[in-house]
Amino acid sequence: MAITIYAPVILAIGLLTTDSHIAQQRRDAPTKQEDPWDSGPPPNPKEPASWTFTDRQTSGFVEAVNAQSITLHWPERRVLKLRYDPKTGQQLSCTEERFAAVPGKQFALDATLAKGKYLNTGSPDDTYRIRDVKLGDRVLITFDRRNGIDTCKTIRIMRRPGGDVPPAPGEKPTAFHKHHEQANADQQWEEDRLPYPRKYWPSYLGQDGNFYVTPYPSDSKVIVAIPPTAPPPREIKSAVMPAVRQR
């Protein structure tokens, strides 16, 4: 079946490549085993830079969550970097890196998250509430260190293995680009090699110097947990969640 290739110069501004998605996520997987959480040296009251800081980002799989904290970890995993023919979706190459498991790290919840709400930071992607999270989700969080305590401020659900990333509560229904739609399109390609929906077709730079879009990415980065038969995300028991007044 022939694939029609489009070359919309204007649309190329809004259609990100898969490489751009990876860059936006910042930390798909820790590479520095000595500091996998980007939290720096242990907190020391005599070292102000280690005792208090603001706005760092890190990511991981949700291991535990309750009304006061969220715990992230990294399982032993393979990280696959794949290249494809963007016109056909045929795989051209695959390189693999292996990473050891990273034990869980607990982050206290900011008061707003602990109340079942979210901080309005200006990015709807980061407006997931603690009750939106499931065990097994891969998330990107922003955290501060306050008096030696690492505190989660915002949550962005990046992947929900075996499931669907839900809409972010702060996302406008009328928005053209929706984080959860993009995340699910990425995940469906990674898990099942399903072509991207038209709205989120990846772009690539052709040999003629023009940008083109197709249903297939030219590059992809896939995280595979070991063993691959890990259970899908489980619902969080409501018994450990704070009571939240419905809006």
C-alpha cells in the first residue's frame, strides 16, 4: 500500500519528531548510576546547595504512593534505540543498552498534591493529581529539596504500560495538541508498532532539506523492563488516598 508523503513547511513547526519527544522527556532513563535521580549529594545542613534547591526533574516507574509521598524506582531494563525507514516503517537498525535496577526513592508530596490538587505551572502536561497515578506508570516529576527533604511538586504521566495515559486534568478539551494523545501514540508504536494517528505524524528531514511527515517515526527509544512479564499498572487502593472534594 502506497503511503502519501506530505511536506507541510508550516505544519513542521507543530509536529515534533520522535527525537524531539525524547528530548522533551529529558530523562527517559538514568545513565549516571552514581546519581540516578539528579538529586545531587546527600542533604547536609552545612552545605546550602545540598540542603535546599528548587525545580529539578527526574523520572521513574511508580513503586508506591500514599497521601504523603510517591516512591519511584527503575527496574532492570533494556533501552532500545531504533531507526526506521519513515516511508515504510521498516526497522533499519537497533542498538541496545542494559541498565541495572535502581532502588526506590521516596519523594514527599507538596501540600497542593497532598490535598488532591495540582500546581498550576503553566504546562497542562504537568497537572496530574496523585489520584490519577497508577502503580507501574512511568512518570516525570518536578521536585524541590526543602530543608533536606525531596518534595514532589508536579507529576507528568509519560507511559502506562499495557494501558492508556489519561487526559491531564489541566488540559483544555479544545487544545489541538494533547499530551495524553501524544503519549498514547508513542506508546502504541513502541508496544504494538501501530502507525501514528494523522494528527501526530512524526516529521523527518528529507535529503532535499525539506521536512516531511508520515505515520512512522525515523527514530524511537523504547524501555523494556526485565523480565518483560512485569504486571501492568494496578489501581491504587482508595484506603491510602486522602479524601478529595469533587469539583
